Amino acid sequence: MRPSRWTRVALHLANLAVIGFFLLPLIAVTFAALQSEKSLHADTRGLWPPEWTLDNFRVILSGGAQRGKVFEQATYLPDNIKKFHYALINSTVISVSVTLLTLIFASLTAHTVVRLRARWVMWLLGANVFARFVPVIVLMIPLYVVFRQMGMLNSVWGVIIAETGFLLPYGILILVPYFATIPQELDDAARIDGCSRFSAFLRVTLPLSTPGLASYGAIVFVIAWNDLLIPLILNNRAEFMTLPVMIASLVGDVFAFFNLTMAICLIALAPTVILVLLLRRFVVQGLSAGAVKG
Amino acid sequence: MQAAIPYRFRRELPPGALGVAMNIPTLLTLALVLAYPIYYAAYLSFHKVSLAELRRGIFPFVGLANYQRIFEDRLFLLALKNTLIFTAFSVTVEIVLAIAIALLIDQKHVWTSRITKFLILVPYAVPPIAGGLIWSFIYSFEYGFLNRILFTTGLSNSAVNWAGEPATALFAVAIPYIWRTLPFAILLLHAALQGINQELYEAASVDGAGAVQRFWHITLPLLRPIIVVILVLRTSFAFAVFDEVLAITQGGPGDATWVASWYSYKKGFSPPFDIGVGAASAYVLAIIIGLLAIAYVGLIYRRTQ
């Protein structure tokens, strides 16, 4: 059924409204990141800045060394800006490690859930469904005390371990239904050809699960990159901050004006937004698998 | 299952032992990061733990004193109330919007729907703290993007302090939260729409049902199971909202946006670092969410039967 002309006009307008709502923050962040503090002050009513500049990015990416025209007269820059490259490196190292570790751990467990079906494994799966609901703040208070006693505060490893543990249940829930679609006969055939059970897993299940692993990998990377509370509580020294923690540290800093903070936000959101748009199909599959089945 | 295959390999573990071996990394990580902290949080909530005790490493037992303190604390009760209002508002708005948008992107004859469908995931990918800070620029009284839009389009001539009014601040925090979590709900509903048999609609049209009637009598009843799943999932996550509060209001103005997670965080990690009280309040939150999780598991279990 083709909708009538007026219905279609109404639907176009509805789409326009939804797109506008979804993109509003992206437009706003770009608007503020590409101008100077002076021009934000000069015109507080307009939607088109008198001049555009990339100086905000220059000062951030050079850690305050290159100031450009915009920051020439600035006598004070937030301390953390000078350590911006640490945040960028920490975020990358942590998200990549968490993604790899959870992929390995979760696929090992998902395989045993699908092929073994022992009672204790099913119990483990049920525990994972529950674990998904535990709010991070509940875990972070005891983890802070434990990590403090073990001397693991302010380290990249502490955050990697905590995030891996926190995201593992979700991964198992996404991978189990995916592994279940791979026919047992393929496993059996590999065994007849001389594979051990474990190498059948490595050579048959894993290669056939690439789309499932991509779905889960993309989702974990996004969640790990975006996570605030875990690194916020475990790491407070600038050398160990991640990008979200750095952004949180600038909230309420009177010297970090919107042009600067918005430029940092734009740098922080670019990798995940691009990744998600590129891997759209996989992310969609993973999100629906993790929520419904399990 | 494997019994049908007679082959045995000399250096192979039996299936049971292999299963245990393959689960060792998961079990160790979950024990360290999930199981032990959940137990330890309960332990801490019955002990006096603040900076001095952390330094000495001795936590004196105080019984239910921490719980007594939070339930006598006006701020904690306010935080619970705010959390309830926040959750009820954001989850309701989110589900209504998600159903509408899922139907919208399902329109195959409207080319703009394809653009919407492509962009659906964008808010999901934005780090919540960055999204929150961007919204606080949008809301800003002096420089804000929203006031600029109103001025430029001539809709208003006086600046509005969107996140600064105690009466509306909680909703100013809820909008960015809805913005961020909407994609997930839309995706699930859109996937469920694909599962509805188109012949049902055709049969209803033949019988003279209009679009509204088809929605009420076919679409909505068939979407009900997934709506319930979204309801439970989103409710339990909305109870733990944190990033947007930190980015936009830090609990203010006054105490208008103190929510449960913010209370636990402030108690535990700002002077006087009362970690025992923080743990007790977080545990109350966990128990509320745990009850929701039980409902969720029950629903899933009923669905797969």
C-alpha cells in the first residue's frame, strides 16, 4: 500500500523532526568546537559564528604547546589539557584490551554453554543474566577498597580487569545464541577428520562466528570507550585518565570554556560514532541478540 | 551428543574437564569483579569505613547503623524520590517515542525514513559524559544552543535557563538520557515489527479497518512482549543514571537532581569519604534493581517456554 500524498508529506516532516532531535547535539558540538571563546561571547544569539577556527583542536592535540590565535592571550589552561595525549592513549589501550579479552573469555564460555549443556554451565548462564543488571556503582565501592589494598588504583590494568569483568556477562549473552546457530554436524565432521574438541572450536566454531564476534566486539569497544564510572573511581591521576574521565574533570572548571570542552567532546565521540556507523549491521544484530535471547 | 563418535584422542581432555578448563578465565574474572565485590559491598555496608579506617585497614562492625543513617537522611529519601520520578518519566516517554519512530523507519515508501534508520545508532555511540556536556552547552543560559535557536527563529526573545530551574532540572537531565537510550528501544521494536505477518494487515484492511484500528488491534498487541522486555531493561538501567547528572547539574540546582547513584558516589568518594554509607545506599539500589531483574528473567523464561 502506497500512502497518500499528504500522509507522505507528514511522514517526511516526522522524519525531519526525528533526524533533527538525533543530530541536534552533534550540530551544537561542532558549532562550539569550531569557534573561539571570543566569538561565543560576542554573539550569544546567532547560529552562525562570525569566524571559524581549528585552534581549539590545535591547542588540545598539542597539549597546550601550540596556542594558535585563539589562546594567544590565555594565561591559564586547565592542567589536564596538557596531558590530553595520555587520555587518548589510555582510552585506546583500555578499550582495545577489554574488547580482545572479553571476546576470548566470552567465546570460550559460550562454546561450553552451547556444546556441553552441563547443569553448572547453565547455572553460570543464568547468573550472567542477573549480573547484567548489577549497577556499576554497587561494584565500584568494594572494588575501590579492594584495588586500593592491592595497590591497583591509578593503573591501566585495574581498569581493564574491572571493565572486562563487567562486560563479560553481556558478551556471553550475545554469543550464546550466535554459537547455537552453528550446526553440531560441522563439529562432528571436524572430529572425524582428526580434530580434538578444542581445535574443532578453534577451527570450526570461531571462524564461522565472525559476524557474531564482530557484533559483540563493536558493542564492547563502544561501551568500554564510553565508560565513565569505572575509570573515574579507580584512576584520578591525569596520567591514567581516560577521555570520559578527562571530560568529567573539566565539568565545572571555570577556565575550560565551551569552545574547548566541546572540541574535546568531539574528539571523544568521533571514533565510536564512526565505528558504529561503519559496523551498523553487526551492532544492530548484537544489540537485539543480547536483549531478547539469553 | 558426542557419544556417537567413537574416536578418542590420546592427549585430549574429557568433555567435562575441557568445559571446566575453558571456563576458568570467565570464572576467575567474574569472581574477582562481580561475585566478590557484591559480597564485599554487603560486608562494607555493615562496617564503618572512611578515610581513617582505610588507612589503618581495620573496619569496625557497626551493624545496621549505616542503613539507619541513610533512611534517616532526608537527602537519600529525596534521591530515591527523584530517581523514581526520573525513571517513570524517561521510560514512559522513551517507549512512546520508540514505538512511533520504529513505525516511522518501517515505512518503505518514504525515502527520508531510510536516512532516519541510518542515523538511529548515532546517540548510542556518543560517550554519555560527552553527550551530557554537549546538552549542557545546548541548555546554557548565556551561550546555549537552544536559546540561540529560539532567538533566531523568533520563537522567544528572552533567554531561558533550561537546566537551572529546580522545578524542571530533573527533566532537563532526562531529555539527554532519553536521547541516548532511545536507539536501543527503537532497534528492538523495529526488529519485532519485521516479525509481524503482513497478511494480518491486509486481511484487516479488507475488513475495513483503518490505520489507527490496525495499530491498536494488530501492531500493539503483537509488540507487547518486546515492550515489556524494554520496559524492564530500561527501568533497571534508568534507576542507575549517573553520567548525565554529573555532566549537566551535579545534583543541583540545590538538591533538585540528586539521584540514587549520585548519592552513593558523593557519600563514598567525596569528603568525608563515608564508604560504608555509600555501600549501604548502593545496596538498597541494587536490591530494587534485583527485584526488577527477577521479573525480567521470569518474563524471558515464560516467553521461551
